[in-house]
Amino acid sequence: MPPKISLSRYLVEQQRMDGHIPAELRLLLEVVARASKSISQSVNKGALGDVMGGTESENVQGEVQKKLDIIANEVLIEANEWGGHLAAMASEEMEGIYVVPNRYPQGEFLLLFDPLDGSSNIDVNVSIGTIFSVLKKPEGAGVSEQDFLQPGCKQVAAGYCVYGPQTTLVLTVGDGVAMFTLDREQGSFVLTQENVKIPEDTKEFAINMSNMRHWDTPVKRYVDECLAGVEGPRGKDFNMRWVASMVADVHRILTRGGVFLYPWDKREPNKPGKLRLMYEANPMSWLVEQAGGAATNGRERILDIQPTKLHERVSVILGSKNEVERITHYHTKP
Ligand code: AHG
Ligand code: MN
Ligand code: MN
């Protein structure tokens, strides 16, 4: 049997052989992985720990925060603030940016995260996760929210950790996608898949069907054609899956293909979508592209969008390349 490759070894080799990542970024990713391990422990405790249920507080998006949203946010901040690799952090659960306190050295990277994705699934024991994105701080003294407003194509690392039947960390540093499974006995993440590839075609789509009456024409057309099955214009039967945790839906797509849609709809016409560009759509889009898939907002590549605010929302269509191209085509050339 070939030796097991730990996440630490994978990162050291990325640093040494391919020159993909500087030492500080390697440290940062190790720390994010350690924090994910700790969040995984809390998730696993469930009703045996004080981690289930909601709180009295709301986040900047007006969503009631679950206990685990807050626990995961704190774990990520405490783990990352002292290492000297970061200048600041931003999170779904914090309105403004979190600048590394003066008592610690300031590094050159910026970390963004959705500490706990799929909050509605915590109490029902369904897969949830942590999503993260790393940017380089632009040159210059100090750090401000403006420094975070870079398009997704500028990310230097992105990934997620899914807390499901297994805890799996999925990562890209721009050299393809690698998956690491948490070995609980050893306490370390072990490389279990490299060069992840999403099939270009698929027979599986993911969308919250209860919003159908609010959808825009191109989305309605696409789903209608899938539902028409073998007798319809697509000439094949489709399957539908919707976990309601983006991490779990994207993990399935990276594993066996598929397409995920959380499009703009008429419920709140002034909002571009539900999902957040900087810490949900951007990291997931880069992972999907690195695995040979595609990601658009229906009109343009998500990674090219210039953000104008930290908590900006975006319409998301990602996954198997030919399917995403088809849906994008339905939007741009109906
Ligand atoms: P979060 O829990 O971080 O707020 O994100 C939940 C997101 C995403 O994970 C998922 O795809 C979507 O919300 C589910 O939305 P619906 O409940 O509208 O299906
Ligand atoms: Mn989320
Ligand atoms: Mn969240």
C-alpha cells in the first residue's frame, strides 16, 4: 500500500515542488484545517453538547443565528488571528471586517468564510460545512473592507469542509482540486482524491423546486425540459437532489457531476440572488472550474464579477460544464 499523504505533507510538497504556495499560505491552510477539525467535533457532539438550536441574535443578512453559526465563527477567528499570516478576516456572521489585533503580527493574506453553511440542517442531522476563500491583501499600509473587494479570479486558495457521514476537506490552490478525509483516530486529514474532475454532462440537477412560481423564464424553461424526461427535448430522464446545504450539493457535484442552481427570482427582485458572492459563490466557483466545470450567474462567469460590497449576493449556476453553458445560453440568447 502506498504511504498515506497527510494534508500537511501535501501542502509542503505544493510549496516545495510546484512553488504554488508560499510558506505563510501553507500555515494559513493548516490553521483553517485545524479549525475545521474543531468545528467537526462540535457538530458531532450534537445534542450531547450545547450546540443545537438557535440564539436571540440576527446576522447582517437578517437571519437568526444558530448556536453553531456563532461557535464556528469564533473557532475560525481564534485559530487564525495569532499566527501572523493574516491581515484581516470577513465572515457571513460579522457585519464588518475583523482586523487582526495589534498585539499580533499582521500577514499579507485576507480570509473570508461562511463558518457554518446549511444552518437549517444542523438540528436535523444532515450534512453541513464551512466554506473559505483566501485573497492577497493589496499593497499599502493598513487594511480596509475595500481590500477584500476583489473578483473571485484573484483567489489564491479556496475550499470547504463538509461535516457529513465523513468529514472531508476539499481544497484548491489553483492546481486542481484535492480531497482529504479526516482520520479521527490519527486526528489528521488524509489525501483521498486528487485531480477531481466533474463530468461535462449530467442527468442530475439541484434547485429548490418550491420557488418554481417565482423563477425567471430561462430557469423555468431549463427545469421544464429536464422534467419532460426521455420524451422531452433533452431525450433523457433527469434526477433531482436538493440538500439545502450548498457544501453538500457542491460536494455531490464534484463527486459525480450535476448542476446546482440558486438563481435570482421574483420573491425579492432587488436582490441578485440568495447566496453570497465572496464567501459562498466565489470559492465554490473556483473549485468547480478547477475540476473542469463552469460557474455563471446566468450571464457572466462568477469569478469575473467585481464585488461592490462584502455581503453582496449573486445568482449561482454551477457544475457540469455543458449543462451550465446551456442554462447560460438560455439567459443570454433565449
Ligand atoms: P447558510 O446556512 O450559510 O445561510 O447558507 C444556506 C444556503 C445554502 O447552503 C443552501 O444552498 C441554501 O441556503 C438553501 O436555501 P433554501 O433554504 O432556500 O433552499
Ligand atoms: Mn452558506
Ligand atoms: Mn452560514
